[in-house]
Amino acid sequence: MLLIATDEAGYGPKLGPLVIAATAWKIPGEGLNHDAIDAAFAILREPAWLGSLKIKVDDSKSVYKPGAGLAVLHAVVSASHHWCGQATMGLREMLMTIAADDFASIEGTPWLRDLSDEAYLSPTETKPLLATWKSNANRLVDVRCRVITASRFNAACVDGMNKADLLSESTIGLAKSMIDSHAADEREVVVYCDRHGGRRYYSGVLGHVFPDATIAVIAESKQRSAYRLTEHGKTIDIAFTVKGDSFTPVALSSMHAKYLRERLMQSLNRYFADRDKSKTLTPTAGYPVDADRFLAAIEPTIRREKINRDNLIRCR
């Protein structure tokens, strides 16, 4: 079985990119239910020590607290990429690999380029953690992401796409790219997603991303929307679940999305702090009320550098 799990960071903010991450796993066995799969990931939820860091895979909102630093997320991302066979690299090099479709857009946004290219932990450093994680039979085979800058976000909205469709289509498209890469020999594919805001109905966007598939609705309730797609002899089960990030593979995707979003916001804050003549600029996480405060403070920089607001501020 191929299992793909997705989650996002930055859907609500006014500033900074929307980041969507997906992890792909090879799971032994066929016809496994959710509880059986979840039980197989128990070892990743157990706290483990990596030097002085207490590591566990969990929803990023419970793992990361503003002001506490990114060390735990940094270690988890490093170990995940080693598990997939990726060489040690810095963030810019990693984004060229896992966000290839968006790298030019990132590089073309001046306030997202200063990534302070801190190297990831080495395979030697992550070996103790991976030894624990690999003691289960599941195997992480890929991590990919979408990094949708404000410029691309706004362009999609101008073209008629609403915010919810942008998130859903980007997420499902990311999952499809992993299916195309890793499911050649797999007849059974399952995709788990955290619910996209309050959205309950996904048949339309699924049909857009999978135009050759037959789509059957399994459930469209307040808690869970589930679908079965049949395409070229392959069965793809896709579920969007409230609090889906409590499922360990989705939680790992959540941690990747949060880490990348935070690193890119560090770049944005450094860019404008370096240009703030008052030297009193307080960083922002980009959420609407604080974004307005931040935008008022950087207004002189915006005017002085003739920054196009459509490249900086999301329209929705």
C-alpha cells in the first residue's frame, strides 16, 4: 500500500506563503483499516531523545510554540529527509528538490530569499532517532511541498479561483504527483488530509485533478469527507478529516509545512528589519491584525523601494 498524508501551514495569514506538505509511505499489507495503520505508527508518537532534544511526531501546533525556536522541527525535518535517502543539505538546496515547481517563485520574491542557509543535521546526528523510527515496518519514501507565494496566490484569485479551491486543488495536485512517482506497482493507494477549513464537498476538485477517474462518494459528514477513485485499474481512497493531523503521517506533514513556513517568515522579517530606518520593527507571523500593524510600520520601505503590494499582501 502507498499512503500519502498532507497538511498545510499559513492558510489564514495575510503575509507570507501558503505552504502545503505531503509525505509518502510504503505500508506492508493490503486492505488495512485506519486503526491498524495508525497503530503501526505508534513508535513515531513516542518521545525520543536526540541529544538534549525531546522528539516526537505530533501536530505542529502542539510541538512548536512561538519563541521556543525551531530546533525540534529542524531535527525532525533532517531525520525525515535522511530516511528518504536525501543527502544532507541546506534549506535552499532542499527547496530546489522538494518544491521544484515553486522554487523560481520563491527566488523571485526578495523577502523570501534570505534563508540563512543553516545546514541540516548530518546522518550521523539523526541516526539514533532513525534507528527508533525504522523499528516499525512502515517506510517513508518521499517528502514534497508547495510554497505558494502571495504573488501566485493573488494571481490565482484574479483568475477566478477562490481561496478554498486553491488550497484543495494544490493539495490534491501534490498528492497526485506523489502517486504518479511512487504508485506504479501499487494497486492500493490511500490519501489522508486534514480538512480544508470548513469545506465538506470535494468531488468537483477531485474530478478536476483526476479527470480520468471514476469518483464514488463514501461520506460527506461534519467530521469526514471520503471518496474512492478508480483510475487505470488503481484504487485511490482519499479522506479529509476534522483534526486529521492527529493521525501520525499527517502530523509529520504538518511539522514539515510549519517548519518551512516559519523559515520563510524569518526571511521576510529579516528583509524588512534590515530596511527599517527606525530599527524598532517587531517581527510578524503574518496573521491579519498583526499583519496590519506590520504593514503600517514598513510603509516607508514599501514606498521607498516601490514594492508591488500584490507581491507582498494576499488579497484574501
